Amino acid sequence: MPSAKPRAHTSLGLEIWAVGTYEEITHLRAQLGAAGRLVEVGDPHVLAGADAGRYRQYLRAHVRTSEGSP
């Protein structure tokens, strides 16, 4: 059973399919890297049709949370 006591250094494991412009995804990767650690970064895929000009990219990250957060 998890402890109710807050931990000083907790982290979230995130699995993300990011969709956006190349610049938006690049910015997201930089922010996630600054907040924790990128564990896996997939190749960006160019989208077509109604999403032309946008990309999709798979990211896995461990991100630090603030003290006392679950």
C-alpha cells in the first residue's frame, strides 16, 4: 500500500503521442527534457490530408514533480 507521507523527489512516467508543428514538438521535447529525462524519442512522422504541415512523434519521459505531489 502506498505511503501517505509526501516524498521529496517523486516523478511521473509519461507516454506521449505529440501532434503539432515541428517547432511545437521541438519545444515540447526541450521542456520535457528540462523537467526530467526523455527515456525514448521516436522519429517524427509527417502527417497528410487535413493535418498536412503537422508532425506526430512518440515520446516517453520521466518528469520530476514538486515536493508533496502524488
